[in-house]
Amino acid sequence: GQQLNQSPQSMFIQEGEDVSMNCTSSSIFNTWLWYKQDPGEGPVLLIALYKAGELTSNGRLTAQFGITRKDSFLNISASIPSDVGIYFCAAAIQGAQKLVFGQGTRLTINP
Amino acid sequence: NAGVMQNPRHLVRRRGQEARLRCSPMKGHSHVYWYRQLPEEGLKFMVYLQKENIIDESGMPKERFSAEFPKEGPSILRIQQVVRGDSAAYFCASSQQGTLNYGYTFGSGTRLTVV
């Protein structure tokens, strides 16, 4: 079935550093989404991408929809303590209402 | 302007009991989705419902699991004769038109523990 491979699984960085994570798949998708999940909470949407090649920013976050439609990356610039959490990529094929999720990237920040 | 409301937040059941998880979508949303998250994993799609209709249940286990979204009231995910492997966080999401425009909004989840 469709699967997203998200990397890295975990990151330990210093406050102020930039962060980069990505998702790849052997399948083509028409929508890529990035979510953040805090402990004990549901995922919260950060960025949504709907076109191949699209580059979208949301504050310090930037995400791109890969030109092949099989990958996406998320960058966080100048990390701050509240960026700690688990980041998930998610994707859907055209016309589908269900999302396929990556395994998550756990971000830890040392002050 | 409440978001997606799920209850209970935590549910403990003994093996063999029934678990009923409830989800009230955002106001004006008529499409509901249920996902399951095992520890240290991403979310896995279970079922997509509109009012009184199951649209896609391709992710639901064939036995013991059922879902409904009645004309009135919340959506219910029901797990009969729970087993330890059912322990997970169950998330509900809702959308207005059944599209992925802007993704959809998740609730805070119900954490089911089977003892």
C-alpha cells in the first residue's frame, strides 16, 4: 500500500538552529500536509501544499511539494523552545479523503 | 467556536469489554474521519463518514469495530470485546465539504488503554 518514509526519526538541536525534515514515497500524491503534534494532543496543521513545485511559508516554517509529487520537505528556521514536538507529513491522492501519514520526526531542543 | 470535541479523553477498559468513543465535529461540518495512532507511530486512517452514511471504511478492522454518524448527535466509534492490541490514541477529524482544502481539523483524541 501507499507509504510515506519520513526522516529523520528524531533530531536533537540547539535553540536558534535551523531544522530540516523530509518525506518520500514511491507513490504520487496530489496533496501534501505538515502537522505538529504536542504530547497528549491531536495533530495541528502547519502547512498545506496542493501543487507540484509549490513552496509555501508560514512564519519560520517553509515547506515544498516536490516536483515529482513523491516527496516534500519542511524547514524550520531559528528554532525556539515551543517548536519541540513531533512533526508529521501526510499526503493524499487526488479525490481521496483519507490521509497517509509518515512515522513522524521528534524534535528536541536544548536551550 | 469550539473545535472538534472528543470524549472521553482517557478510557480504560478490561479485555472483553466494549469501548465507545464519541466525536462532535466542528459547527457546520458534516464530514467526520477517524484515525488510530499506536505508540511511536503516525496516524492510520480508519473510516470516513457523512451524516447517516459510511463513505469509506477501508481502514477499519473487519471484526469488532464499527462507526456511525447519526443525523443527530456525535459520531461514535465502537470497539467490541476489546483486546490489548486496541490500546491506542483514537483521533477524530471533521471537514465542511469532504475536501482536503486546508487539511482537516483534528480533535485532541481519546486514549484507550486495555488492561
